[in-house]
Amino acid sequence: MQIRFADVLPSGSFALVLPVAGAERGNLSSLGDHRASVEAAARGQRFEGEVGAVAETWIGGNGEAQVRRLLLIGTGSGSDGAAAEKLGGAAVGRLLTSGEKSLVIDLRGSRFDADAAARLALGAASRAWRYDRYRTKLKDKQKPTVEEVVIVGAPAGTDARWTERYEGVLAGVKLTRELVTEPANVIYAETFVERVRKAAEGTGLEIEALGQAEMEKLGMGSLLCVNQGTIREPRLLVMRWNGGGHPSDKPLALIGKGVTFDTGGISIKPAAGMESMKWDMGGAGAVAGAMVALASRKAKANVIGLCGLVENMPSGSATRPGDVVTSMNGQTIEVINTDAEGRLVLADVMTYAQRELGAKRLVDLATLTGAMLIALGHEHGGLFSNNDTLAGELTAAATETGEKLWRMPLGDAYDRLIDSPIADIKNVGPREGGSITAAQFLQRFVEEGVEWAHLDIAGMVWSDKPGSTYDKGATAFGVRLLDRFVELTAE
């Protein structure tokens, strides 16, 4: 789907979208003689202009278009970027399979600035994303028809803002959704790396992938034990973006959990719903998407992205409950539950980032615990951190992008719950506070002087219902958040 900007309404057939700010109806004056009937139709649908609300009707047209579909979409009392994104998403979500080919959003008379208008385009393009590769028998009425969105009357500079700031972010969002959506027989460690390489072509993103032998040499026994039960080889994907920006004594590493399929291993999961575990690499998907976004938009920052890519399968060679493994930093781990595997992967990747790459700021993303879902549902990701400044920066980025976080506690009382009677640490504590003890496990691999934040996004990477800027399925949660965090702190 194409995004275009124009000063006046195009000719020919198109669906028209008018933003309505709450009770205001000023921009409806452009409807002329149709205004009264449109307002009556809106009242009949109990439309009050609240954010994302839609009223649909038809009006007579001119020339080729004798009748035109019209949508009124509410923006509430705000004119900020968040409202604009929801406007674009609501328009495309309503009309994507409607039979309309061209969708025109008329911003003349609205209060959006250039950044908000560009974010409107991002919301529209993001909501249009679908992955129909394996759907060979779609009926015509189920197929997308919208080919272009024309934004009319946007402020000066909107086109450039879209191209320079948000079009690259869209590329990252698309990559993440593709990786998370693909089945596990298609996306595994090796092919994950290949997809990222392809998406990063021409961006300047530097990509390296460590294999089994390199990780064995580094002593990554914690990560490698998760992969023991599968025929697939693991990978440590390292992505470097050297965009410059202000010098920093705190090199930043973004780290993603990449369990491309999680059966639970020997501690096997129930069969019902296990197919959803293809998205247990959602943290790695988000980090890969964020790195492609940063490179695509030429972010003025130096950032390293790392993804620990494994598959957790049961077999005669799989790690057993009760086994003791040695991590890259020398700590021994008693594996109590092989379904608590993500933290084992992240532990070694975090050590690699600190010792081999010199990272002094770590942000990890992981679909880590079911306990996070119980605590926060699908409304927030959990935020754990050893540094208030870092936590505040991530919270600010989350608020601005709408990818919401909620800070959770850490403490010595929780940490004692993962002491092992035979090793340095065990990989699970009691059932209570499960997301917290998982974070405490990770904190034991944070070295002195390093700022660290852990985002448990188990409830956020996949949705069973459409959102304002995504359809059912992969959300790409984390890409926008990390992109904005880097902009706020490193550019």
C-alpha cells in the first residue's frame, strides 16, 4: 500500500475520511449541502468524536464518482501523534477489504502538526500489514483492496518527516511481524538470521552470527543447554548500527530472547495452545525490527542488537530437570524446570554483551513468563530495572509510543528464592512472584556498574483481537518503544 501527500483532493473514485475532534464539527463545512445529512447519520450511530470512533455514511459525488463513501473518525480532544496514529489505523482497518482502492484523509482544518500527520501515515500503513502467504483460498471479499492512502492538507514538512523518520520504523515493524508470524518450520535460528540479513540490505546495518562451535568456545553452557534437544543449530545474532551521535561512555545493547519454538523441553507444555509458542521469539523479533528501523532511518546513535536464537525441544539429548550447567560468566545453574528456558538464553547473551562488546547499558526483551500475563494481562509489558534513570527513560518512550510498560519490584527477599542447594543459582523459584524471580535470575548476570532493564512482554507480542494499528496476530510490540528510547537517550 502506498502513502501519498497532496494539497487538494484528487479526482476520480475514492473513500473520504474526515477527522472529527470531539464535539467540534468545523471541518464538516467542506461538505456543503451534504453536511446536515452527514451529521444526522453520525447522530444515528451515536458518534461523539471520541478517539478511534467511526461513523460511516455515503454522499453524492461529482464527475466520475456519483456516490462516495465517507468516514468520520474521532480524534478526541487531542491533536497529538497518538490520536493521529489511531485515526490512520481506524481508517484502514475499516476499509482495507471494503472494495475501495483509494482512501483520502482530509486534514484541512485539523490541528495536527507535521510530526503528527506523519504518524497518521505510520498508523495507516502499519494497520494495513497482513501476511497472507499461506492463505491460498481467500474469497475476494476477504482480500485487501486499498492500494493507496492520500493525506490531503498536511502541514509543510510532513512528507519529509514521514520519509526520514517513520518510513524506516515501518520497515522494522513489518520485519518483526513477519518473523513472529511465520511458523517454526520456516523460522528457526538459521533462517531468522537470513531474514534479518535480507531486510537489512542497503541500510548499513552490520550483521554477524555466531554458531554452535563459537558459543561452545566462549563457554555459553546456559544458552546451549536449551538447544540440546533439537536438530537445529543455535545462533547468536549480533547487529551493529554505527550512526554516530553524541559520544557516550555507556555503550547500549538491546538483547532479545529468541526461542523460535518452545515445547517446554522435558518439562513439556500442555498440547492445547502449544502452536502459539512459535512467537516465543517475540523479544528477538522486536530487537531485530528495532535495529532495522534505526539503520533504515539513519539514527544518529551507536547501538548493538543481540538475539539468542535456539529451539527448546524434548529428546534423548535434551537437558533434564536437575541438570547443572555452567554459564559464560562462570556461575553454575541448577535447571529445575526446562520450560524456564528464556532466562538461560538471556544470561549468556547478557554476559557476551558486557564482556565481549563492552556494553554498559542493557535492555532485554523477552516473552519470559506466564506470570507476567497473570499480573498485567495484555495491557502493559513488565519493566524491571536496577537503575531509576533508565527505567524512567523507557517509561517515557513507552508512554509516547503507546507501547505501555509498568514497573515491577526487585529485591533481596525475591532473590533468595532462587538460591540453589547444590549450585550458585536455580532457574526457577516458587510459583508466587514468578515474573519477579525470573528478573532476579537475570539480574545476577548484570556486572558491576552496568545499567540494566528487563522487559517481560509475554502478553504483548501477539493479540487475539485487532488493535488500533495492527490486525489479529503479531503486534511488533517493542519496535516503536526501542526506536523512541534510542532517539531520546542516544541521539
